[in-house]
Amino acid sequence: MYFKQIFDKKLAQYAYIIGCQKNGAAIVIDPMRDIDQYEKIASSEGLKITHAADTHIHADYVSGLKEFAEKGVKVIASDEGDENWKYEWLKGSDYKFELVKDGDTFSIGNIKFDVVHTPGHTPESVSFLVTDGAATDEPMGILTGDFVFVGDVGRPDLLETAAGEKGAMRPSAESLYKSVEEFKKLPEYLQVWPAHGSGSACGKALGAVPESTVGYETRFSPAFKAAKNEDNFVEFILDGQPEPPLYFARMKKLNKIGPAILGSPISMPERVSIEEVANDNATIIDSRKKHEFMKDHLKDSIMASFDKNFNTIAGSFVDGEDEFYLIIDELNLEEAMRDLVRVGLDNCKGFATITDLENWDGEKTSIKRTDFDGLNKLVEESNVQVLDVRKATEYAEGNVPNAINIAHTRLAANLDKLPKDKTLAVHCGSGQRASYSVSLLKKEGFDVVWVDDFFKNRKSDEVA
């Protein structure tokens, strides 16, 4: 049996290629949209991808399932959950597909996959027990999707906090508890292969180790320790969940109704002049670092520095229907475009390089900067409203008096809660999240000041 875990650092996502070396067939579990990466790996191992499967309707990236289906690959999708959580794009289609429920099995050569319904993170969530039939008739591991992570379990609040399904949070947590209780019955030796690692917003305390075992998780995971009874587990698992990025709702919808087909490999945008970028009404995504951006940038640009937060910021600040230009080093163009299409941002009109921007002598703008000492003076002397873009849990631990708290990844949907007749002084824990936020706010017509300082080194009563 061939087994390969593929990790995307920015979205902390794991996909898996599992192949039968006897007949050369392989399956990809939880693929991202740019499927050529998996095709290259499989081909290098003498395998052909004949199947692809999702463990659930993903919220944090666009699935590659439809891309594979378009190429004639048979896709496996859950048929669990209610009518609101079905793969609508498969209904009545000519694609090769199989809808599976708890207790079903399917095989790729000698490798058998047993389907286990594991609701809680989502109603339709399934896991796959994997058995290498060439060696044994007992499973060696379980692909848990967003059900069980290393050190955590999938958050059950997203149907409510991200998808807007009011009242779904607690029932989902209760379903998750029942799934956890069933998981405890599995053999302790089974390897656990999750769909996410540390850094993902699909849980609150995911570990950085790429895999685990059933026995280790049931003994040492805080979530499993909290599962002494249902009430205790529900309170634990709902407490302190971070605000989900704004694009999560869009990903759920896209993966349910079916995203547009990209083709493989994905196409790259053409290079255009800075004049064309500046004179168009399309959104501008500027990938430079924060201090470079604050010093000067094109009017109405959004800053999404090309780092681990790039696609999360772009996905949270740019609508999926928007046309946009990208300012990026050309060497980073392909990676950036993969990042963007993974969060459903397809409509790139062109790119210009950072050097093009730096050498341009046309009109640019800047954003005012201060530290917390300067913020105190601003609050005393000016018409200023402090905006804290940290998580609600961070805000609760200490905050600037009378500050408005909106997490940076939810900011675009909450602009109506902010005063237009005041200067917004925007801070976070280090200045990084605030730097993204001020770019969006300035584009939307707010007067802003960026607080470039560390909040954690100060007591709340020392600020403002």
C-alpha cells in the first residue's frame, strides 16, 4: 500500500493519497482545488488517481472533488446529514460518483475503506477506516477529516457562527459528543490521520504533530478528557472557539453547489502596468509587508502580506465575485494564485510586481502610525474610537476601555457597527492583524490610525 500525507502550511490542511501498488490505482482524500499537485505525486509513484473522496462539505477551502469528477475520476461523497447538507452538484449529473452512508464500504485495489458516520463538526461528516487487504483484514488507521485532530476535535459551532444556521451550535456539540463516545470503542492501535493541523481555524487547540493514535487521543486529548459526560463536553467544546474567517460561509456554499472548474494546471494572470491597476475600479491585493504598505500604496488597496496569513486575509476581505489585481513578486505568483483559488478567489485581472509599484511615480497614499503611548494622546486630544481586532477571548482577558471589539477576519461583515464620524485607532496583539484591518477600513472610507505596538506587555489600565 502506498500512503502519502500532503500538507498545506497556510491553511494547515492535510490531504492523503492512498494507492494499491498491485493494480496502480489510487484515491485522494480531502483534495484541494488545484489537483495537479496530487496528479504529479501519484504519477511519480507509478499510480493513477481513479477515485477522490471528501470526508465532509468543507468550510475552509474549495474542494478539488469536482475538478477530479470533471476529469472522469470517480468521486466518493457523504450521503449522511439532512437535506441542507448534500452535494447538490452531484444530483442528476453525468459524473461518476458514489454517495456513501455509515456501514458502507468501497475498495481501491486491495485497500478497503469502511465508512463511519461521525457527525458533530458537520451533520454529514464521515470518517474512513483503512484496511490494507494485501496484509490483513483488520484496519490499520482511520481518516478522521475534521472529526478528530491531534489534541482536539472539530468545532461544532460553524453551522451557526459561519453558515448562519441559528440554534445549530448546541445540538451539533451534542452530536459530536456521541461521535466521540463511539470513537472511544475503536482499537487503540489505530492510527489517526486528520484533515488539519496546528494553525487551522477548524478547531481551537490543534496539535502540530501530523498523526496520532486512537489510544493516545482518548487518553491525552483535552477534548476527550472533557467527555466525562455530555454536559461537561458540550460546555468545554463550545467555550473559547475563535471567530471563523468570513469566507467560511462562502466555502460551504461553493462546495455544496459546486465551484467553477479551473482546469489543470491552473492558469496564471498576465502582467499589467501599474497605471492600469491604478486606473481600474477593481480590488487591489497588495502582498507587501506591513511597513512597506503603510509608507505608500495605491489608493483603495487591501494589504494581504504574502505570508502564512495570505489566503485567510484575502478570503476574508475580498468577495468571491470581485475582480482584482495582485501586486506580487513574480517568483511568488504561482503560489499566490494557488492560495487564492483555494479560497474561491478566481477573478484575477492581472498582476504587477512590487518593483513596478516602487518605481512608479504616480499618486500613492499612506496610513498614519502610532504606538500605545501615542494612542493615549490621541484619545485625550481627538475624536477617536479605539477598535480592537483581536479574538473575543483575547479581548476578555484585557482591553482598552470603551474599545469596540471585532475580530479581523469578521471585520468586512461588520463595518456598519463602526462610526464614520470618528478616527478609528486600530490595534491587536502585535500590530499585524491591525495592519490588515486598517487597509480594509481605509478602502471603505474610514479615517484610520494603525497602532503598531504590542498589547500583551501592557495592562489594560495603562492604555487609553
